[in-house]
Amino acid sequence: MNDWEKELEADRALNIETCGDQRGFYSSLHYHRYEATPYRALEYLWNDYSIDTTDTIVDYGCGKGRFSFSAHHNFQATVIGIEMNKKLYEAALDNRRLYLEKHPDKGDNLFFHCGLAEEYEISSNENRFYFFNPFSVQIFMKVINNILRSVEKKPRHVELILYYSSVDFLYYLDNDTMFELKKEIIVPEWIEKNEHEKFSIFQLR
């Protein structure tokens, strides 16, 4: 079974359709094309990163929702996917309906929101934030500032999960914020060919 067939099989297990990348480009260079996190990479993440049912995860640039569904299925935590592209958002809603039809026991704590990441109002219970290079570092900085302002209002432990992160994201977090690197989770069969094939977990100092 090749990698593409494995991706399709994983989609079928969740009863969703997330394979395939986004066609075309956004008019603004600040927003990147949708690409789903590989299921193989998610396997390594979930084997080495724990999420509680009491956690609430925000998936920025969720696209069709693969990360959102995978996190929800594995941990039954509340998950909120944020997507600015209306067609991708509608695809995520279709996937949500299909997913809950097959997995009604998973609960109804999986949501999707259509809008810009930097305009999303962070709730006081949201404490895990996922990024797979959905936008430029300028937008990333605005989102991180929103998270920090939310923590100022309601102190809590928060963590960032970055996959295939750009150097700009990592530099900003290391040098201009109170976030510190907690751990890295690599995808061993890919990391030798591409140093970005890893998850970087950050937490507030």
C-alpha cells in the first residue's frame, strides 16, 4: 500500500474526505494554500503528545479538518477549527456531519468557524493551538498576541503545536515572546531528507 492509499484508508476510518490540496492561490501572500497534515506525522504526534478531555484545541487554518478530526477522535477533547476559505469551511462541515454519523459516541464538541485567524476571539477555556504554516509570520504574530492577551485576562497553561514550522515562526517565538520550546517530535523516516518534518511544542514560561 503506497502513501496515498494509506491516506485514503485513514480518511475512510474517520468517514471524512480530506485528501488533496487546495487549488489556486489567495490574492494575499499572507495566507497559504491548504495542505492537510499527513496522517503518518499525526501518528508520531499522538504517540508522544498527550491531550486531556478537558483541553480545548484551536486548529488554525484547519482546511477540511483532518487535524481537528484526528485530535477529536483520539482524545475526545473539544476542538475548534478556524478556516477563512468558505469552500474549505463548507467541506469541513460536510466532514463533521459524516464523522458524527459514523462516530455518534464521540460527542458533539467539535466545531468549525469561518473567518480570519487574527480576528478570531479566543475563549478563556482554549489552551492548545495548532499551526501547520497557515499564514505569514505577520499574521502569526497577531494570533500569538491574541493568545497572550487572553491568558492575561484568564491565566492558564497554554501550549502551541507547530508542524513543519517556518524559521520565522520559531525565531519569533524564541526571541520575542515568553514561549519556550517544550519538546520536538520528529517524523523519523522523513526528517533526514527534510529538517522541517517535525512538531515543535511550545509552552509559556
